[in-house]
Amino acid sequence: MGKKLRRGLAYAKRHGISQTARRLFLKKKERKKQDRIYALWRETNLPTPEELQRQREETFFPPVKISVVVPVYRTPDKYLREMLTSLQNQTYRDFELCLAVTVDDNCKKKETEHIAEIIEGFRPDLPQIVVKNLEQNRGIAENTNAAIELATGDVVAFMDHDDTLSPDALYEVAKAFAEDDRTDIVYSDQDKLRDETGEYADPLFKKDYDYVMLLSFNYLSHFFAARRRILDALDALNRPEFDGAQDYDLILRLTEKADRIVHVPKPLYHWREHANSTAMDPESKGYAYEAGRHAIEAHFHRVGSPVRVSFGERPGLYRVDFSGGSLPDVKELILDDEKQDEEENKTNILRTLKESEEDFLFVRQKDLKTGTVLPKLFAYALMEQAAAVMPRILSAKEKEDITESAAYFQSIATQSCSELRTDCVLLKKSAFDLSGNFFKKKEGYIYIYDPSVVIKR
């Protein structure tokens, strides 16, 4: 029995069949509503035919050759044709498509017998195809490495065999790399391609590069591209011991070496949502989440920081604990939210920080029931760059997101933020400049929002 079904049965046991049926109905209704909203967004924001034609005519200097690498294994004919068609329709033509095709005897004949024929059928209009046949399935990591071995481009872009790209995807990637030679990594937004309808839905409009969020989930993947020079600087490419999360491991290692990471805020990648994909069911590949946890642990082993990595509240989310299990002394400051405004709060906090002998100050409004949240906040407060950690505060009327959308998933991931809330926050004294009559964090420090720590009013 799958975890999703078990959760559904548990919900029905707690709330009854009628409430469960109503929840399912509302989820379906909300999903249709969000699909309509995104369809309207696409009508307004997709490039026009005139813009696509302009992209076809544009050239970049220095030129940027992109190698799109795709491991092909038991790909259904329909998916393969749609993937190849999306490459054929690219406005940017300075690219090659590097396919590592598994043709071993274990592949189901009905799924693979036409693969070579389909690929050859696209070659007249897609002469950039380069193919390497693999006599045995080496796993997703090694199969991807075989595709990378074919690459001759300045940039390597990663794609799954059942997904598609928007027509302007490679143009936008090439443009980002051409604009600044220091750019080593480019990633884009994404959405899902509904297999049953062919509709595009559930977009993920991502943040600009955020190291803290990357430790929470692999949000850079889909669409992801890196300069060949930093790939070549790695000791190894995709590593088979991280199969299922080999892209997460590779991305973490590449970001360790990258000079500049650029976000293209457009959904250039369409992640196919079908019965066996994690796009449809995030719990369909549980082994991948364990591999992702090991990838984060390996990252911190390389950078020399002892941490503990655990699973978050949803499949694919992670929490990193920097505390090591021991908590420093902390002073508590309770604010009367009815009598003080934000500036008065900051003045009060500054004064308390200056006078306090403790290294940390826990600030909260008196109406918040914080319980035992401090140990959870310290998980990120003891990160070297952390100036402050803020929890998620739920009002009594706040409703749960019933769509479980990609946007909601991103919103509950631990991440850095630009604003400091004073209703409930754990502050690191050494991170703030206490020399004047102002409240300002020192350069190099960040604010962290940790929504896995929940406080209710």
C-alpha cells in the first residue's frame, strides 16, 4: 500500500468519509481553477511568433554551443517523439542533442524496438543528434555520463527523456551565458505537462539563487545548464551511488565551484506528469529521497561542516541541523504587540541585544504560544551565515493549501529572506552591528525563514 493511500485512509479515519470526499472534491476544483489561471498567464506571457522569429535571427558573441544531454531508457514512443519535436522547434540552433540509448536485452521490446527508427526519422530536420548505444543499463547516473561524453559544447544542459522544452528554452540559456563570461550555471522556472490532456499546469516560479533553499530541495533542476569548464573541474560527473538524486549531488558540487549562478524567470522546462513520475506522485521513488539526503550530507562533508540531515514534512523536502545537539544560552524578550509598532520593537530589541550577555536573543509577541520551538530554530541559527531565524506563524483562520501545488511546496521550504519580522525571531547577537542607534545586520549574514517550525496564534 502506497504512502499516499495510507495517508488518505488515515485522514478518512480521523475525519470521516463525508469530509474526505469533500476534501477530494475541493482539491479537484481548486486544481481546475489554478489550471485556468495558468492558461491565462501563458496566453499573456509566452513569446509571440514575431519574438520567436527575432530569436531565430539573433546571434551571440562569443558564440555559445549547447550540448543537451539525455539518457534514453525504455522511453515510450509518444514521449520520445514529443521530446525530439521540442528540440526540433528550438529558435536557437547552435546546439547538439547527445543521446545515450540503452539497447540491452532487458528492455521491453514493445517500448524500445522503434527507438532507433524514431531518432533517425528526426535526423533530416535535427542533424545535431549524436547517439551512443549502451549495451547494458548502467543506471541513470552512468547513462547520463555516457551522454555527457558525447558533448562538444561550451555548455551542457540536462534533460529527461520524457520531458519537453519550450521553443525559446535554448535561446534564453545561451543568452544568459553570453551576457557574462563569469556565469557558470543557468537555471529556469518549470511547469508540468499533463500526460492525459497535454495541458501545461502547476508552474514553479523559482527564486533567484538561494543556497539555503537549495539545501531544502533541489529547486535548480529542470531546466539546468552548466559551463563545461566547471564540469571538467569535478573529480567525477554523475555518481552512481546517488542514483535517483544524481542531479542533486551534481548540482551541489557544481555550485561549490560556480562563480555566478543566473536564474531565467521563465518556465522553459515542461516536466511530464504521468502515472510513474515523481511529477504526478512525489512518493513514487522513495529511494531518490534517501539518495538526496546523502547528497546533502556529502556536500557538508566536503565543505567541512558537521550537520545532521533529515526529511522534511513533504517528500523531497529536507532539513539541515547545524546545532550538533547542543544549544547555547539564550535570552528571551516578550513584546506587547498591542502597544508597540515595528520601529519601537526594533529599538527595544537593539537595546536588549546591547545589554544581554547571552549570544542569542529570542523575541516573541506575548500572544504567541511558542512551546518548545527553540531547539528547532537553533537548527539553522547555528549556521555560520545566519543572523536570524523566523518560524512560520499560522493564524487560527489560515487554511491548509489543498492543491499541494509546486508553488506551495516551494513556500514551505526553508529559505533565506530579505525582511526581518519581529513578532517571533531568534537573533544571533554577533551578526548585528550594535555600535549605533540603528538595527542592521553585518555584511555576509542572512535572514532565514524556516516554515517547518510552526507556531499558532
